[in-house]
Amino acid sequence: MKTIPPLLLALCMLSACQPAPPPEAQAAPAPAYLAAAYAPSLKRQPSVAAMTAMGRAMFFEPSLSVSGKLACASCHSPEHAYGPPNGLAVQLGGPELKDAGTRAAPSLRYLQTAPAFTEHFHDDDGDDSVDAGPTGGRNWDGRAQSGHEQALAPLLSPREMGNRDGAAVVAKLRAGPLAAQFRQTYGADIFEQPGQALRWALMSLEVFQESPADFYPYTSKYDAVLRKQAVLSPQEARGLALFNDERKGNCASCHISQVSAGGAFPQFTDYGLINIGVPRNGKLPVNADPAFFDLGLCGPDRTDLTQHKEYCGSFKTPSLRNVALRKVFFHNGSFTSLEQVLRFYVQRDTAPQKWYPKDKNGKVRKYNDMPPGMEANVNVEAPFDRQPGQAPALNAAEIADVIAFLHTLTDGYRAPGPAQGKHG
């Protein structure tokens, strides 16, 4: 066995007994979790109730807009399931409330289970071989990954609340009627940290929009039916059957109507993004430019997927809960009644001349809200699987039945009381 020379051994022993030289003094790095979106970065974390109250107050506060007249609730009315309160295809905003938006205001209800956006979504059904494609996110194009990210967009949009940047939002909050409540909720010094103030302002809006009583009450007649507390009328039951029938409406292929395997009530959306060839809405000011096209998933508002031409024209599948309260439909507000929507679904391919214009040669220009060459992006599953001249998948009576069923998805259902007998 090789032995260590005595001098080397002594040096080793000496060095082992000496303390290591102290490293240069440096500040300990901040814990990584503090950069996480939901990290509790305040000295005192407020209660959910306090954050909900703060978010509710902000949601209804018009002073957070450049006009001083536009609140979140102006376009997302509680009386209309937090959707638009009027029949405008797009809402008006900006400094003088004269700037038209480019997309219809969606309902904010039943978004609590929306997954983050992914290009390749696999249902939690035990079979990962099925790729459902682009799914999730918020906004019509799925670009916002969370409620707080989505909440910032209308605050900064020049066509909506019009703030220059996040600092301007914080300045309005600090100078406005909600300043005292905001300090009480998040700390007396919260406005001395503008970044933190903006962060928790957006979190307030997100927490409010997760309030069950306001945003996912599950109080429709259909929910009562699922609880065995009510029954569908014969017409409503026929409408549900047509809604689910893959050979007829086939609505449930995207607007899921069944209770999940885990017992969750249906959201009436699969959160996917799909192109169904909605006609161009010539009433939108932005569409006065014939070169402008709103292509949803691949732009112009979303910019990370512009090279994926196969996604062009795809928009989020909205929940059909409370759909009967809406006065405009689809991302561009092109239709104004449920009957129009259902007729378009079943006549888009059997009678396209009813929905699309003709070119100078008299040929019907289908899918006129996309540039030519993107026709392959359009969905052709039932009921979009027929040819001109064929009978549509639903006739007028069946359309009426489906619409009757859709009315059972409106929240606020009250079961009829017992009949009052006459007293002798």
C-alpha cells in the first residue's frame, strides 16, 4: 500500500483544521417561488372574501378607463350572464366611447375550468393517442393563459378602457374612489410599489371572476334536471336528443352536454379552437378594409402562431350556457338570433348562397372572412358534411326544438310552485 509522505500528511492535517476563508458577503437570492404568478408576496395576505370584494368594486368602476365612463361591467353585464347588454356586434370604447372593437364581447361565466392553452390537448380519459389539437386559454383566440392576464387586456386596449400602460392603471386606482379599499386590502404602502399594486389589482379581478355565485352558479333548468329536481318538456327533450345526435345537430361534439366521469356538470364547451367559416360581418368598421382579416389563432391579436397557417380562422368554442341571453353570436357578432345560427350550421354547405356573397362572376364566395387558399382549415364534420341541394341536417321544427333546449341552459331557473287550490 502506498504511504503518504510525512510532510504532505502534515500539510493536509493542518489545512483540515483551519476554517475556510469566508466568502465575499452577498445578499441571499430571493426564493424562486416569489416570481410565481400566485406567490403570496405581501406582508399580510388578504382573505379571499376581501379580494373578491376588491375585484367586484374594480369590475364596476368606470374611473379605471380613460373616458371615466367605461367599466368591465359595461361590456360584461351581470344581467346578461356577464356578456354584452345590447345588440351591438362589437362594443364601443376609447377616450370618447366611439372606438369600435373588433370582436364581440364574450360571456365571462363558466371559465373556471378552462385549461391553459396548448397546441396539443389530450383529454383526461385514459387514451392519450387522441390529439384534440389547439385547446384552452382565454379570449376568442386563447392567447391569455389566466384570468389575471386576460383582465389586463381590456384595461390597456385603445378600443376599450384605453390606459397607456400598467402604471396608468395604478395611477387611476390610486387617485380614484377605490384607493382606500385597495390600501385596506393590500397594505397601506401598496401604492409605493406600483408593480405589486398592478399585480394584485389584476389578481383581485381574477378572484372575483372565480366567485361561484356570480360566475358559475349552475342554476339553469338543465342543472335542475341533472339533479333530478326537474324534467325537460317534450320539446326540450327532443332538442337535447338532436343536440347530441351525431347524425343531426352533432352539437355535443364540441359543446359537451354530459356529466363528466368524475361527476362534474358539463360546461357546454370542450375549450377547443375551431374554424367553421363564419361569414364576414360587413358592419364592423375594421372590415371596411378588404385586406383586413381577423384570423383568430394566427392573428392579428395573437402573434405567437402567425406562421401556423393551418390554424388561421380558428376561434374558441364558447360555452353555450346562457346563450339564449345573447343578442349577437360568433366572434364577429355576425348573427343576431339563435335561429340564424342554427340555420347557418345546417345550410352552410347545402345552401351557401344564403350566407355568403357572390363574386363578379356570380359564383358564391364561401368562407369570405378568410383570404383565398385557406379553405382546408374549415371544419367539415356533421352537420357541415353535406353538398349543395341536399336536405339540411335539421328542418325548421327540429331547429325550434334545439332552441327550446338551449333556453334550459339559462341560469336563474325557478321550479314552478304547487298549484294553488281554491278555498271554499
